[in-house]
Amino acid sequence: MLIVVDTNVLVAGLRSGGGASRSVLRHCIDGRVQPLFGTALWLEYEDVLARQIHELEVDASDCQAVLAALAAAGQWVSIYFGWRPNLRDEADNHLVELAIAGGAECIVTHNTRDFERSEFAWPGLRILKPAMFLEEMK
């Protein structure tokens, strides 16, 4: 299954010792699902982790190890076509574009409300919170 993991799920997974977000990261690293990455998302991962490192349960080297493991488990997607404007929050449009370009089945995010009133509907693309995603994986 191809998925897009929003930055808030990555941060939540590194911030706590357990929970749904951490389990989503484990599913990605263990190969049960394949995360998709694009330039915008990867740069956002690096930027947010650098700014929030003091709030996380892990240190900088652990963050780099997790990013490396995700990169090894994931698939890089080039986005050749933008679908904008689509969402109220411009900062989330790159996630939809990545999901569409890579053929993802879902975007895993804590901010599902940000995706509710999109201008375009994409059949087969679901927006799920980590816990709901894990329930569907069972």
C-alpha cells in the first residue's frame, strides 16, 4: 500500500514512545506500507525536525536514522503537475499532489479537517488519522 505521511505524524511519532503515529512510522520502516516522498515533503520533514528537536523523545542522530530508514523504505515521486488551488491551506496542497502523482491510497495526517473542503475529489484517495489508518490495516 502506498501512503503519504504528513509531517505532523512524523513529529508525533518521534515525540512519543508509542501511539498510533509511532506505529505508522514502524509500518513504513518495516515495509508493511510504502511511504511516498517528494521534494516539498522531504524538505518540510527536515525543517520541522530541526526546529522541534528539543521537543522530541529522540536526539538529532536518532532523527537522522529515522529519516534514513524512511528514505530506504519509501519511494521518491516527481511531481510534474500541480493541482492548485485545491485546499484552503496552501501548505497542504503538496501532499495531495504527491499522493496523486504517486498513486497513494491515503494521506495519513492528524489534520483531516484541512482536507475536507477540497475543490477536487480524487476517487480512491482517503485522508485518515493514524489510528484509523492502523484500524484499516488490520
